[in-house]
Amino acid sequence: MTTVTQGRDEEHGRYDGAARAAVFWRYWGASTVSGAGDAVTSVALPLLAVLELHASAFEVSLITAASFASWLLIGLPAGVLVHRLPLRGTQVAMDLARAVAVASVPAAAALGVLGLTQLIVVALVVGLASVVFDVGNSTFLPSLVSKDELTARNSLTSGTRAATQLGGPSLGGVLVQVLGAATSVVVDAVSYVVSAVLMGTLPRVAHPAQEGPRRGMGEMIREGWRYVTRHPVIGPCAADATAVNFVCGGLMALTPVFLVDTLGAPPALVGALIATEGVGTLIGAALTPRIVARLGSGRALRWAALAAPCFAALLPLAGHSAALGLFALGNGGFAGAVVVTSIVTRTYRQTATPPELLPRVMATVRFISWGAIPFGALAAGGAAALWGTRASLALLAVLSTVSPAVLLASPVRRMRELA
């Protein structure tokens, strides 16, 4: 595990605690402002493809797939890169790379040369930079807080992300309707620059010293892979996350097309309906510490996994007018259940993994689980082309039952606390 080179000595009393808190809040601020821009773009790019380029469900799925295909391309090496490179400088560089990529969209639109290919390439570039950034962020947090604080801090960061998901899509929908989809993407580019500035103010992070000669990247990747796949708890939880993310990838691809083409919702309403995911995530993140304290981490994980398919089943039942409420309830409830499982399993990985393995374990789990997102997006896009978006949403609801099945078939089914 990495450690901050200042503000970690308990002998410094209140000042030391205040210094650590200040570092965390700058870390939180950088993640928050970047996440807000992401939430705006998550609506703007698909709507830009649908409204301006008249993209089909399958073409929109290509944008979603490109965003997450980066985990398949560099997901495993990212853990080694984070382990070896200066963390603060790497985070700043990834922010700036994303800012440049996103800024190219309104620039191309202004010149009249924007096309679907560029949107796919931008999604891929942003995804590649986000892989390294996200692994770095997951590795950074345990160096800022104690183990006892991790569940609360993970809940806070997840809750904050939920708040950005709540406000961002709504803002994105309004901006698209008022300014146009291409211009609204500028908000995301600015957010990455602000995040880079905040990240640049964080203290340096010292990597754990390596014993013996420097090992090759392949050997280090294999070590992280073996640890994850052979672990009796982390392994099944990674498989569970993979099943969930396959469904999430499909929902990302189908939701804009379903709301716009099937239900005829205007852009501003589309943003509000997508934002219900943020409502559910916010509620789930806020309740997770209480749920874990009452039920235990193992039981909380199982119950959340069982609840998610129940909410997913509401999505294909949505219709016009008041029946849009079924989509809002299903979208929010599914997101709330998923975030509980995410916080519980992420906290366990951060506390149970040996410090020197943490970056590689986080990267391996992300590679396995997030690598399913592009496949889910492409599968859902293909299914929609054959059977329509409503039938494809119903299929995703059925597939969401794989997640609790994986956990109930593992040692986790007997655990009150993950251990």
C-alpha cells in the first residue's frame, strides 16, 4: 500500500489529523469535479450521436463499448504502472489527457467535421486515461485514511459520485437542449482541468520498497491475477461484479435509445430519468454503513445482490406518461443495490489485500469486472437491433440474476462478515 509522505505521524496530534483531513478533501474535490463532468458527458455524447448523427442503438453501443474497452486493453498493466510511476504526476497527466480528448468534440462540431468515428475514438482515449486514473485513485485512498475509516470514506466518495450522477445527467440534458450536445461537452473538459489542478496540490506518495531485483511486468501481473482468482472471497466478489457490469454495460447502451426513440422523451426529461440512477446510488451509499453495521458485510452483500434483479425487472415495463415512473424506480433501485455491493467489496479488498499487491489487485478486479461492460453494451445493442430495445431490457433483467447466483454458490453465502 502506498503511504503519504506527510501527515501520517500519529504523534503530531490534532495538527497531523487536520493535515490528513485536508489532503483527503482535496483528493475528494478532484474526484468530485471530474465526476460531475463525466456525468454531463455520459448524457451529452449518446444524445449527440442520437440527435445530431442519427445513430442507431448499435452505433450508440459502440460508444459505450469504446469507453470501457480500455479495461481490456490496459486494465492489467495499469496496476503495475500505478505501482511504479509517481502517483500524483500520473493522476495529473491522465486528467489533462482526458481534457484534450473531450475538448476535440466541440472543436470538430464547430468546424462541421464531427462524426461517429471521432466520438468512438474520444470515448476510447478518455477510457484509457480513466483506467490508470481510477486504479490510482483506488490505491490512493487507503494511504489517506485508517482502515477503520475506509467504509465511511468509500461510502462518502460513492455518495458524492451518486450526487454528481443525480445532478450531472439532469444538467447535461438541459445543456443539450439549450446549448446543443457538442457545446455541453465543454463542461467535462473544464472539469478535468480543475481536477488536474487539485491533484497537483496533493502530497507525494511513496511506493513500498521492492525487495530484490526489479521484476518484469508479466510476472507482477500474474501475481496479482493469481491472488484475485484464488482468493475465497475476492474471487467470487470479482465474478459477481463481472455479472453486474455486463448488465450495466447493456443498460448504458440501451437507455438513451429506449427513452428517446421508444418512449419519445425530450432531452431534458431523458437527463432527469437517467439521473434517477444517481438518486439510488446516493441513497445506497448513505445507507451502506448502517446496513453493514446491522447485518454484517457478508449479509449486506447477499441481500443487495438479491434486490438488484427485482428492480431491473421494472425497466422494460416502463411506458409513456405516468408509466415512466417504473423506469425511474427500477433505475434508481438497481443502482442503489449495486452501490452497496460495490462499497462492501471494495472496502474488503482495500483492507484484506497485502499493501504491495493492492494496485495490482485493484487493477485485476477492474480488468475482469469492467471488461464485461463493452461486451454487455455490444450484446445489448445487437439484441436491440434484432428484437427491439424493450425486449433487450427484459433480457438484461433476466441476466441480472446471475449476480446473486454467483455469490450464493461461493463461501460468501455462509458469512455474516466477509473474512
